[in-house]
Amino acid sequence: MTRARASLAALSAIAVAALAAIAFPAPAGAAPLGSVKLSKSTGTVDQNPIFGSASASRPCPTGYGSDAMVRIGPPGGPYSNVAKPVTDGGYDKKAVSVKPNRSFTTALAGAPKSGEWWVVVECYSETLGMHQERFITPITVNGRRWKLGPPVKGAAPLDAPPQGQPVPPTVPGPEVTGAAPVGTEGAPGPDVTGGATVDPRLASNDRSGEGSPLSSVLWTGGVLLVLALVGGVALFSWRRRMS
């Protein structure tokens, strides 16, 4: 293999690795930085806010204290904001403490499924981006209710009435028809929390709390770079055989 051909192969390998890093984020198995202390241990998914406060068990790692976010999502993500990002800085010297401003349902733009969910705190650096690890506290959702801790095998449903008590009848709520999906521009969705409608952009998964096309641009650019380099290697090989 000539030096030029080896260089092209090396560039192709680098481009493929860069594209994989963009398209496939780090696995969820990273060790947590600590836990997230919640102001309550149980609640309902449509209660606004979901809880009064969430605090990291210790400060963020050194260098990752420029801003931080408190989010919720299934184990390993994706996660949605339950509060506005905090950007005062210094979170590597003091623990992050945030007061959420929305319900669980509003954060997800829909009711969560029963099962295990994680409340996480993410730490950011202005130059290095998000730290690869998070503060994590699991909660369990069962129907409309959630409680602190992971699911317990064989536990009774959270919505189940006390033993010996009659099951109250289900009263259907008012039917909503013709409502635009939450987040549709110019047509905010119905207020499912009983409070003011929260700007759906705040539930997006970026550090500013607003949707950004940067990730899709990077992904597209990575794909084009890989295709160009692979095509260049193939063309170079064909010209060598023809000469």
C-alpha cells in the first residue's frame, strides 16, 4: 500500500469514528456522579411542578460548572428538562439545586409509561460540553403516580386502593377534539397541568432549553465527509489499476 493510499484510509477511519461519536452517544452504563435529592418521595405525573426542588448530592466535577440542567427520562435517556437550565456558573464549587417549573407530563409532552425513570443532573463546561457522567436518582411510575426508588418486583400498583376498600368508579374527563399537538407553532397544546402552559421549547434536550439544528447539521456533515473519503479511496484504487 502506497503512502498516499494509506493516508486516505486513515482519514476514512477518522471520519467514520467521528460520525459514530455524533450518531451514537456514549452508553448509559457510565458511573453516576452521585444522586439527586428530591423534595418529595411520591406524587402524580400531572402535578405542577413535579416536585418542589432537586439537588445534586455534591458539586459538579472540576471544570464542568458553567451551567447545569435537571432532567427526567427512561434509564439511559433521552432526557427532557423539568426546569430551565441554570447558567450562573460555579456549580463545580457548589451543588446544583433547581426548582422545577413543570409537571412530568408537560416535560415529556405526554403521559409517561409505567416503569423505571431517572431524574438526572447534567454538568457542563463552556469548552468541553457535557460531562460524560450524571447525577442519577431512579423513580417508579405506575399509572398516574410516581414514587422514589426503582421498581420493586411484586409490589402493589401505586394507584391501588387500600386492602378491603372499594375501588372508586372511573369518571371520564371531557373529550378534547381538534387540539393541535403540543409544540405546534402558533397553536399551543392544552394545559394538562392546570397552570400556565409551558413553552414546549423548554422541554428540548439541549443545554439552552431551545431546539437547535446543530446536531442534525453535524450528523449530515459527517455522513457527507465519510461518503467523500470512501469515494476518493475507490477512485484512487481504480486509477492505479488503469495506469
